[in-house]
Amino acid sequence: MRIAVIGPSGSGKTRLARELATALGIRHVEIDALHHGPNWESFGPGVLQERVAAATTGDGWVSDGTYHQMIGELVLERAETIAWLDLPARVVLWRLLRRTYVRKRDRTVLWHGNLEGPWREALRFLIWPALKRAFENRRKLPELFARHPHLRVYRLRSDRAVQGFVESFQTSAVKAAR
């Protein structure tokens, strides 16, 4: 099983990918961890593409994100299933603000020792782009998916839909284990 979870920052990609990986007993590919180096330095498109290619080889993975704007359609070409988190913008904004606040308050160490930066950076590089991407996704992703007819695309527009999606995989995993 090869699953890509897609959506803007704050939509719950990592949480969903972890839940699916646990339910299915497959590996979780956290693409942000492959992209961000120390001091928030990007490893660059070439290195990121190599890292993602290595991480998504074979069966049994679920990725959170695709970085298709940076590395092309590699993840989409390899995935079988897409979980598209298309939640309302107000939900994404609230989650992103809450996540950023908690990470800043708790000084949560992220990939390669990084910490959340100042609020102005969060607004400029995280929050505004996430909202913009949420609206762009609704227009651009259907066209992108149409170029990959092998994909099973699940457009999840609510927390209830996300939970139902997870439960369907949990049920499948239980049946397969019998």
C-alpha cells in the first residue's frame, strides 16, 4: 500500500499519515523532515527528490505531503491512494495558529533541531501561504490527479470524513490479519 496525504500546512497531514501508518503497519514518510535541514535550510530540489525517491521505494509507506511544486510528481507517480485533506479554511487557520503557538510556547524541537521562528515569519512563510494553498488546491489538484488515472483519490472535507477514512483502513487491516 502506497498512500500520499495531501493538504495545506495545518490540515492534519502528519497526524493522519501517522494514524494510517500505525493502523496498516507500514512506514511513515515525513517529507518535511527530508526537506528541512538545520537552521531551516532547504536541502534543495535535487537532494529532496533523491531523499523522497529513496523513502518511497517499494510498497508499504504513507507520506505526509508531496512537495510537487518543488520536486514534480514523483510521489503521485508512486502512490496508489491519495487522501486529500480539503478542510474549511477556518479549520486549517485555527489548527495552524494553535500548532504554531504550542510549538513556540513549549519550544518544541522540530526536524534537525529547528524551532518555530518569530511570529512575523510564521505569518509570512507559514500561515498566509497555507491559506493561499488551500484555495489553490481546490482549483489545481483535480487537474493534477487527472494526469494520474491510477490514483484512488479520497477528498476529505471534514473531520468526520477523515475519521471514516481511517476507520475503513483499520477495518481492512483487522480483516487482513485474520
